[in-house]
Amino acid sequence: MSHREKQLTFDPRGHQLTNINVWTPDSRWLAYDVRPAGASFTGLSIERVNVASGDVEVVYRAQHGAHVGVVTVSPDAPARYVFIHGPEHPDSAWHYDFHHRRGVIVSEPDRELAITLDALDITAPYTPGALRGGSHVHVFSPDGSRLSFTYNDHVMHERDPALDLRNVGVAVPLQGVNPPKQHPREYDGSHYCVLVSETTPQPQPGSDQITRAYEEGWIGGNGYLKPDGQRQRWALAFIGDTLSAAGEKLPEVFIVDLPHHDADYAKAGARPIQGTEDALPAPPRGVSQRRLTFTGGRRYPGVATAPRHWLRSSPDGSRIAFLMKDDNGVVQLWTVSPNGGEPHQVTHGEHGVQSAFSWHPQGDRVALVCDNSVMLCDIAGGRMRRLTQRSAQPPSGDAVVFSPDGKKVAFMREVGGFSQIFVAQA
């Protein structure tokens, strides 16, 4: 282990950091769950570890057969923790699955009170502002006022699993949502939730239609500037799976511009925001989805899906970072403007990027794993600087996250068969 890195967890359990927003606003604590591996969902508690002392506290403990995981923290104080919560009292008909999970928020200092974020209504006619399935990877906006998430739909899954398309949604603090509860699994939610991406089961080859929207990220601390100088206050970038002209899956970068006012999320567009018995919930009026990258002509087309990563915007909103192979087949860091145009290649190394990544709060650097080390990448020139020594086993690619004060980077390593949490000085 390098003298520049510090191990924070030691007990023989898995410790999983989410890919972003894992620090408390004061940069003193890291929140995590205790799944044995990232792909499993059997964790029973949400915890946090103090970076200075190593003290561990339980934030929330699941009950009644439920499991919890994938925690993120609000950027504003007092800290709020949001995470995936599986069903209580699971049975053969209703157990944890992509379309059977919800978001839950626990706030400091009263962690005993767990509030469900997204209401569930799976009985027609459906309730506007409620979801009909499972939400996951909930991330607060940079000001802490709202959250993004990915989503799968129970109603469509029951009809035909091929119609249960992954989408991106937003939870806004417009009002609590209280469905009529005509099914024993339905429940209330604290936020008004809508889908904001547009997917279709059978896209036209060569078009901008997508089958899947995922790995989203908020754009800018205050949105982004359009070419006409107007500020788009709210927007999300995400990966969308298109079909090439030859009919092959081609992941590309998309953006969705969102309404400015919370009340606008309750205004239906062309189709019902709550969905129908044969259609997914639809985006509200004023939501605009655009494709930003067109990589079909490249030698290695498409956004890289390995390593798994999430689109992350610079703090000023001017650049969206993503991973894509160069002409030698090496995964590099790229950026693209939220207004479109040609992507810019940031890194040019012989070693590919091996992880998800995060931006420094000042926007001049990105933290990532490359050549089996945690590194800082200078955005202006692409120069890499090692934060940790090269190791035989690379650090985990799941999370490499700057602290809010920009002084530390949190990441994971496998130690003795279990994922443990580390920090390095930035």
C-alpha cells in the first residue's frame, strides 16, 4: 500500500461505495453499504466511516427481510442519505428485482425516520407523480433540491419483460403522492416522480431512437449555457442505446433538458405522465431529449460500456465526460459539449481507463483508475499523475470519488476477498 493511501474499513464484509456523492457535505464521512459484491443485493445496513478516526456508524438497518444498498449523500447539510430499499416481507410473487425496489431517504440527525421517495401505483388508472415499478441509483442534484434515478416498470414487465425498458427519472419536491392503495404492495412517496427519457422497444436503425436510457448525471452546478446565451437550469446527460444503420446496438451520449419550475413536471405532454396499461409513463411537457454523439463512423463506435461508468459533467456545465475507445481500441476519457459538436479526446495513454470517474470541484481534474493506479487526469492537457502506486490488482472500477473539499479521493480495493474502502490525498 502506498504511503499516500489509507485503508478505512477492515472487517470481513464487502464495503460498496456508489460511483458519486458518497461523501458527507463536510468531507468527513463516507457512506457505503455492505453488499458482498457490487452485483449482489443482500446488504442489511447503510453505514458511514469517519475518514480521520476510522469510526463506523450505522445509518440505517433494514428489517422484515428487506435489503438495502447503493447509498448517495446530499451535497447540502444536514446530510441526507438516499438508497435503494428492497421489499419488506418478500415472497415468491414480490421480491427484490429491477422493477421491485424504491428509494428511501434518511436524514441527520434523526436517522430512525426513513421516508420513501417514490410512490408506487400498479393498479389502473395510475396516479400522476407515482411510479409503477422500481427506482435505483438515486443522486441528488448539485443543489440538493431534487434527485435523478434509473427506473424499471412492473406493469410493462408483467405484460412482456421486453417492454420493460430502462429509463431515467426525476423526483422533485412538488408534493407528496398518495395513491389509492388497491394492491397490497402500493405505497406513498414524498416526491413527485416522472420519467424524463423517451425509449422505444424497436428503434428505427440509424435513428436517434433508443431502447435504453441509463448511467445519467446532472449537468453543471447551475445547468449550462446554450449557444444563444440563455441558461438551461436543469438537464441530465445519459447513455442511450441506439441501433446503427446495420442494426447493431450503439451506445451514444444523450441529453435531456428539463422544466425550470417544479409545477411543470405535473403537466402532461403528448401522452400521460403516469402511463397507461399498454405504455410506459411519458415525460412531462417541456422535456426535450437530444442526441449529442454520432460515433457510428468511428473504428470503434459507441460509448464504452466496459468499464461501467456514469456520464459526469464539469462543475460549470460546459463539458460532459464519458469513456470511448480510440482508434487503437484503448479506452480513453472524452468530453462533449451539452450543445453538441465533435467530442474532444482528453487522454491519449497506452493504458486504458479502468473505472468510473469524478470531477474535482474546481473542474480542472478528473479522478480515475488507469494502469492499476488511482490517478488524477488534468483536463486541459490530459496529463496523468498517480495518486497510488501501481498494484498487481487494480483498484475497483466502481467508484473513484473526489471529496467536496477536493482534498481526498475515495476508492475501493479487494483485500482478502472483500471490498474495502480507501482514501488517497489529492
